[in-house]
Amino acid sequence: MSGRHAEESATPGGGSTVEGTGPDRAAQAPVAQPDPEVSQPRTPETGRTGRPNEDVDAPLDHRPGVSGVATPGGGWRKADGPSAQKREGRKRKGGGRRGGGRDGDPTVGDADFQSYYGRQIVKSAVWKTPDVPLYLFLGGAAGSSAVLGAGAEFTGRPALARVAHLVAGGGAVASVGFLIHDLGRPERFLHMLRVFKPTSPLSVGSYILSPFSTAAGGAAALTLLGSVPAVRRSRGWLPRLVRSTGLRRTASVGAAAFGGPMAAYTAVLLANTATPSWHEPGNQLPFVFTGSALAAGGGICMALTPVDQAAPARRAAVVGAAVELAAMHKVEHDHGVVSEPFHIGRAGKLLRIAKACTAAGAVGATVVGGRRWGAAASGALLAAGSLLTRFGVFDAGMASSKDPKYVVIPQRERMAARAAAQEAPPTP
Amino acid sequence: MSQISSASPAFTGNDPENRLFGPLPDVTGEAGYEPDHPARVGFFTDTSVCIGCKACEVACKEWNTLPMDDADGNRDALGLSGMSYDNTGMLGANSWRHVAFVEQSREVDLPMPGIGLPAAPGQGAGSGGGCGGSCGSAETPSHAKADGVTIDQHSVLNAQALSSFDPQMAQSADREIRWLMSSDVCKHCTHAGCLDVCPTGALFRTEFGTVVVQDDICNGCGYCVPACPYGVIDQRKDDGRVFKCTMCYDRLTDGLQPACATACPTQSIQFGDLDELQARADARLATLTEQGVTTARLYGRDTDDGVGGAGAFFLLLDEPEVYGLPPDPVVTTRDLPSMWRHAAGAAAMLVGVALSGFLGRRR
């Protein structure tokens, strides 16, 4: 309908947003004076609306086929009185198209995306800080320590085994504590175990954490109890059982079996959300987290173990640090705008320090890890790097959920790519 | 007797196809209900007739006894958002309907005398002298010449003219103003992220195909909150549990319509069987398109979309993100199998690296 009158458009400034106005606007344009009274007598019925009658028949949009990112909806812009603009400037610094052009000009300042008053689209995770980042760190350190503990148990490294069991057990029990504390209804934590759902990483994680913390906590408890003088001397069956190598080894193997999944599942826990900066790098985050877990577990164990038994922990820590740095590099660079939160703000700062710590710790472990002070210093650096990585990744995700651009832009790009693929000639 | 499962259809063993993603014609049956379950119901929210009265919000709050909160979800706080007539702000634990207000303007070029069609200005000047009813007849030939249907459109009694009369639009100086109003609600997705990730089974699929939280099961883990691609479900901080629209499950079981649809004075919110609503929406879209509303589009109607089609879908007049909706939402669980595979690889890497350290030299 509107196309029929395109050539009749009598309005000046044909290149502006009302180009191709509706038929009646085109037809009436000459008679519609600035004074609206002029046109009303002509059609008294429409005059009842109290508005110029050219509006009556005007369709909502006069330009067919001009919807899209660049020129959405026929030039409609959010009405931007000065106060509105100021408000929005306060609310969101930078980003968004609203900082730019006045309404009616679809090109100027048309940065990249639209939003509803700059408000976030997806909800941010309600997980508490520092509970959850600490849980990510402790669970990882405990998971890799458990594997180291089992290895040490069977290769005659009692000092390393002792330290690894204690780190794994302590980390696991603390993890459970943090996880329960994070629940909105902590007294209902056992509800986690009333169903098993592979679609829920938290459900899967509950079935990893429960046996893991039981086994790792058991191995740690046996290690601790075994060194209590009264238990060591007593000849009763219970102290003998506590001292038995078999039971401790069984527990350590059990913990080691769940150690890998324990360190890896938390990455899926974060990635399987609509939070852009967690979801997009979902295939790399498990490697960041397990690498980070190796660096932390290996680092802590090597710092606390006599150097003549600490070599396996050292090697694990160095390799883990390398994996963490490599995977994190991909997370930070492979995902376009969604990678941005890893570079800016608090998350960016944390991750830069984390990288420095991890790299320094890995180099230190390689060069001076054979000496006690070197092992302690580089182990501490590796653990700090891992801890900061967890906080940084957590923060980056939270930041990405708060800004609608990280939701809208990738989805727009996805839609554009899909449209382009459809337009392309079908390949046989 | 089959078991009602709160797991995704992928793991109930009922459906070999589209288990995590894609169209799922009988989502209720896939959840484990017997074949004689009720038809899937839904909302069709036609924003082109929404007048922003917020009756839906009030009815929802009243029926579900939701507490007061401000635009940022702070409980028992009374606050103005300071951005528009929208002081609800967003969907959340205490707001299960949210009417978005978007005020838009565009410049219009005021028709000036002497510019335009050569023949017309004379007429314009003539009528500018304040003519009465004769003006209409004087101009008739001109309009008839311009377009045969124009005269008809000037009559308010004309059905087409009436239907294209738009109460959401007004003119102010050199600007046209329009208000977009849209009552947002939980989408009750075919593939619901919240339902997929809930570790306790508190979220479940009802016999009506909707998604509901059981508040006696929810332990407040909060996983569903960031999992929703629309940002609908949220935690009530002082309570600990999560809450969202139930599509008035209690009313549905008694044969009533949801409170919001009952209260809506313009039938912007329509409730009914989903397939019937979809047909109605398609017809409405066709009508609007025919009338030249080229920006009208259905949102959440397509069963091939990222959530397998929504149980509550919308007719929008602008891009979804203008209303605060994600333009191309995808259920997060679509990518979960790949994530699990990578996690398994990463876990194996950890074990391999840690144990291989024991192989080398003693020191």
C-alpha cells in the first residue's frame, strides 16, 4: 500500500526517515498546514481524535524491509529528551547506541546494539562471593591433590602422601561447607541427592562431591589420626584399623578416582548458564580449571613437602600452569566481544595478576623448585595464581551478565551468520 | 505407570530426537505424562493492542500474593525507576508479569506550503482560509486522482481506517511519538534451561506443558537464575528460594484462566491451547503485515528457535532487544554434551599429568 505512493512523496527532505510515507501523508501533504485546524474540517470524523488526520491512516512503519540492526523499525528511536539521555549516561558508561545521534538519524552514533534502558537481559548468578570462587579453587586443589596423594601412597613417598591427603581432605570438606553455605535454604542441602540429572552440572557435581569428600576426608582423617600418639601406641582393633595402610590406600584411591571429575565439573557448572562469558568459552573452561587445579594442588603440595619427595607435585604444577595459561589465552581471545570482560574491570585486573603469579610460579618451580625455599615460594605463587584465576573468571562472567551488549551483540551476529548461510546457494 | 521426570527428555529415554534442542511436538508426553494429558497451554501476548494498564501485573501480584519490590527487585522497597512509566523494571522473584514501556520518536518533516506536488499547494492555500464542509468535496477530485481508495480511508467508519488507527502513536511538533508496551512473562520454554539445570527436581513440567517451581523442594541453589536465557526466574533474597510465573497452575487445575489473561482489558494477553494461539498469532501477524506494519513479528513462536519454541510467545513491533528480550535465545543445555566431553578430556588430562609425574626420576 505504501509503495504505491512512493513517487508522490511531497514531503521535503526525502532522504530522511519519513521517506516513503504512507499514501495519505503523501496525498495530503500539501494541504496539511502547520496549523492542524486546516485539515480537520475536511474529514470531520477523524478530527474527533484531536490529531491531524494524516496520522490516522499512517501505518506504524512506512518503510518495508528496513528493519535490522542498522535501521530498525523505520527510524524509530527511543525518545531522547535531554533528561533521558543524561539518565542513561549515568546508568551505563559507554557502549550502546544511545550515547550518539539524536533521534531520527539512524546512522550517527548508531554504535552497535539496542537495549531496554540499558538494563541487563539475563540475570546474574546469585552465587555468593567469595563462597563460590573459593569453592572452585578449593575443589580444584583438592581434586588434583587427591590424585597426587594416591600416586604418592603407592610409590613410597609417605611425606607427599601425607600432605596431599591433608590438602585433599581439607579442601573437600571446606568445599562442602562453602557449597552448603551458598544455598538459599542450607537445611535442604540433601535435596541435591533426591534426583540425578545429567543435564544439571550441579546434580552431577553433587554426586561427584559427595563420594569425593567422603573418601578424601576419610584419607585425611586416617592420616591425622594415625599420627596421634595415643592411636599409634594402642593395640585395640579400632586404632589398628586406623593405622592400617590398606584402608588409607583404599580411601586415597577412591578420592583419586573422583579427583579429576571434581576439578573439571565446576567449569561446566559455570559454562552451562546463559551468562555470556561463561557459556561461550564452555569448551575451554574445563582445561582452564583442571590446569589451574593442577597448578594449585601441585603447588601447595610441593610447598609443604620435603623436596626429595616433591618431584611429582612439582611436575604436575608446572604442566598444569602451562595448560592453564594456554587455555586461558584462548578464553580471553577467541570469543569476540564476549572475551572483553576478561580484559576489563576488576576481572581483567585479577586475571593479569593471576597470569603473572602462575607464570612466575611455573618458572620458579622449574628453576629453584628443588630447593626448599624455592619450592615454598613458587608453590605459593602457583596457588595464588590459581585462586586469582577463579575469582577473575567468576567476576568476568558476572560482569558479562550485567551488560546487555554481551547478550545482544553475539546473538545478533549469530542471526546474521545464519541469514547469510541461508542466502548462500545451497551446496549439494 | 510411567514416571513424571523433572529431567530433560534426553534422559527419560522417551525421545530419541531433539532431546536437548529443537522442536518437540509433545513436550508434556516427553516429560512422562500419559498420552491422555491435557493439551499444552500458553500465552500469546499481542503487544500491538497493549495499553500499558498493568492490570496483568496487579492481577498476578494479587492472585499469587507476591510481595512488593522495586525496579531492581529489592523487597518491600518503593522506588521509581526514573526511566519511564515502568517502575516494575524487570521480571523477577516478585514480579511475574512486567509491562515494558518504550517511548520512541522519529522526526517527521512537516509539510510546508509551496513545496511538494505542483498542483497541491494551491489547494492547500485555498483550504487554509478556513473552509467548511465544501472543502472536502473540493478536494475529492484531487484525492481520487491520487488514489482511488484514499477517500474511503478518510472515513472513520471504514474498517480499514479504524484498524490502522493506532492509539499508541501521537505527534508532537516535528516528531512522531509512539509507545511500545509489552507485558513480559516467563516463556515456559519447550526446552527450559531452568528445568534442565535444577539439581533437586524442584522445577518440573506440569501436565499442561508449563514449567513450575515446587517451593517445598527448592533448596535455593540458584542455578536456574543464570541458566534462563531470558533472565526470568530469580531468587527471593530473604527467602532463599526461587520464584517465577506458574501460569497460575492452581487456577489451571480448577479450569480457570491465569489471572493476568483474565484481567487484560484489551485481550493483549491471550490464554489458550498453544496450537490454537499459534494459529491466531499467525493470522494476526498476517493482518498487521497486510496493513503495512512491516515491523510486526512474532517472538518465541518458531518451534525451530533456540528453546524449541516458547509456551508464552509475543507479537512485537520492534526488535526484541528494544523490549529487553534477547534476540536469539538458546537453551544453554544445547551445548552441554560438548561441554561434558571437554570436561571428561580435561579430567583425564589432570589424572594423566598428575600420575605421569610419578614415572620419571625419583627427584
